[in-house]
Amino acid sequence: MKIYISFDDGPSEGTPEILDILREYNIKAIFFILVQNALKYPKLIRRELKEGHQIGLHGLTHKSFNDMTAWETQEQMEKALRILDAEFGIQPIYYRPSYGTVTLAGHQSAIKNNLKLMMWDVMEKDYRSANPDRKIKYIMKQLLDDKEKVDQILCMHDGFKNKAYGGCTAKILNDILPILINEHKCEFAQFTKDDI
């Protein structure tokens, strides 16, 4: 089975711990970033790129497309892309809308800006720090129960460690990666622009 790991909402002060874990296992991920956070933590964006991770667009902020007009949606997406290009030289291939909210305006804006939508197959609320052991069981069950599915996109989160995440994502990664790699022989991969 191939697993594609993705992270939403970052970067944040919790991102370095996640990057350390990924480096330990030689796993490359895609980080769907909030541009407001990228501007706050530019060194982390540069580290993600230097270590071979992909950058996708999550949004300028974490505002849902449902709460924006079509014009606001287009303006927010284009502003986010201009900033990523100007500040980091990044032209993302993929986007994942905040809250996973796909709207017609968001879809049209993505097409206009040559972005491909990437959602997820498995997500557990790792952004809430309560009961990481239950979250680990849920993730493992979701990833491994469907024997027919050979590719799975796992969505996790790397934003706002001190507010909500409390290291839960790092604990989950530390627990599931050795099991997936050593016991289940899972392969971790990155998307290419032709994959979706």
C-alpha cells in the first residue's frame, strides 16, 4: 500500500517536531499551508522545501469558502498565490480548501490558477489533543481495513501547537510510522503533478 501524508494549517511552532520525525523515517509529505502562517514562520517553509517536501495551498487564512463571495474567493486565492511566489518562489500544484469546503467559486478559482484539488481518504481530529491513542487506532483501522485500496491520502495537521495540537500529531506519527513501515510494509510516496 502507498500512503501519501499531508498536513494542513501550518506552519507553526509544532512543525519542526513533525519535520524531525519525517526526516528520521525519510518520508516526504505535502504541506497545505496557510499563507498567513508561512509569513509568520518563513524559515519553516524554507526547511520544508530544503528537505524535499511539497507545498500546497490551504488558503490565505483559514476562512471557509462558504463564508466568502465568489469575488472574495478568487481574490483570496490569487493573493495567496502571489505572496507564495514573491516570498518563497513557490507555485503550488495542489490546493486543499480550509475545512475541506469545496464550492463552485473555489473550484473555478483553482482551475483559473492551474491548481489541482487534493482531498483525503483518512483524517482523524489530530488537531484536538485529547485521547491520541484512540486517534491512532482509528487511523490504523482506516488505513489498513480496506485491502482493495492501494493508495491512501492521510490528512494530519501541523498548525497552532500551543493552542490545540499539544503534540498530538507528533505522538500519532511516532506511534503509527514504525508499525506501518515495519509490520505492514507500507510505502510512503509523494504526488507528481500528473497523479490527480
